[in-house]
Amino acid sequence: MDRRNDFTLTITHLAAVLLIGLLLNLDWNEWFVALLFGIGIDIDHVFAVPGYVERNGLGALLRPSWDDGSGAVWRSLLHDPIGAFVVIPLAVGWRFMLPLLFWSTHLLIDYAQAATLSYSALVESVFLGSLCAGIFALGYFRWRVSEASSGLVPFLLYIKDSVKRYFARSSGQRTSGRT
Ligand SMILES: [Zn+2]
């Protein structure tokens, strides 16, 4: 697996977390848990790097693929179904068992990506595309209900306005912070 694929895979994980999180109306604490278990568990790739450098030298970091055939553990226990023994106790008490929900989603996506590796570019793009379409559709229907309005163009204008307002507000905060 090359790093470009790892990168798209991270985007895919992010899109999946966003879609599920929006569907469930998460609060801030829950978003943190969602990101931690939905994306953060990939941090174990980072821990595998020192061993890889030791075996192949620093220059090997520039190779297109980091798989040196050593069978090294790029994925910790948290990337194995056995990790459920750790995640399930953590999930108790959370709404929707959130840690378990996002962790198992992450594993499913990783598994699907590995299973379709030979044509992953297409399968993954389609999957990522549908996630993004889902996020967009969800935003649209919520906007339609809350603003009692409809039509794609007004919706896009609404997004544009929200983004503009957001940046106006944050630059206002910066200015007032300076004085
Ligand atoms: Zn992963």
C-alpha cells in the first residue's frame, strides 16, 4: 500500500466520522471520541516507523511504499478485532457505545480497503464520493427543514454566507484580541 492510498484512506475515515457524527448529532465531547476512535487509532503507524528506519535506513522513508516485507506490525492490537476487549469496556456508558461504533467503522473501512486493494482507487473513490454525497444531502435536508426553504442554489448561497460569517467572526475576534 503506498502512502497516497494511506492519505486518501485518512480522508475516507474522516468523511465516515463526519457523516455518522452528523447523523447522531454529537456534542463536543462525543466528537472528540469519534475522531479519536474513528481516525486517531491510525497513530500506531507512526509508532512502527522507528523499527522500519532501523531495518532499512533513514533514506527508506522516501520510498513510495513503506512495506518492506518484514511483516512488521504497522497495526497495533487496536487494528485487530481482538482490540474489542479494550474498546468495549471503554464504550460502556457512552451514547450509542460511541467508541465501539467508531472503532468498528474504522476497522471495517480498513478491511474493505485491503480487500479491494487491486482496484482500490476506483472502489475507494466511489465509497468516498458516496460518503461526501451523504454529508451534503444530510446538510441539505436539515437546512430545508430549519429554514423552511428549498432549492440547491439557495442552499449553496446559505453555505457561502455561513462560511463568510464564520471568517468575519473569527477575524473580528482576532482584531479585538489585539486591542
Ligand atoms: Zn487504520
